[in-house]
Amino acid sequence: MGIADNILLQTALAYKHTILVAPSANTQMLLHPATKHSLQQLKNYGFTIIPAQEKVLACG
């Protein structure tokens, strides 16, 4: 979204090389359309997305 209201986002927006993103969330969160859309948008901007690991979760 281009919001740079903290040092991490300011650095990410100014950085000119590859940025790796490693999402960490509950499986259902990662499958939600909003999350999928956001990750796709980051890919479109040139970010590299590291796939999440799959583990057995407490929620099943």
C-alpha cells in the first residue's frame, strides 16, 4: 500500500534489491482470499515469497 509509518516499511520501500517475505500464519489464514491477494500483490512488486511450512496445528 506504500504506507511507511515504521522503520521496517521505510527500509523495505527504499531497498532496491531482492526482499524475501516468509509468511507465518494459521493455515486457514494463509488460505483466506485477502491473504492470497496480498501475497500475490507482493509478488507483483518483485518480492520473493518463501512458502510456509506445513505442520499439524491445534485447530486441526
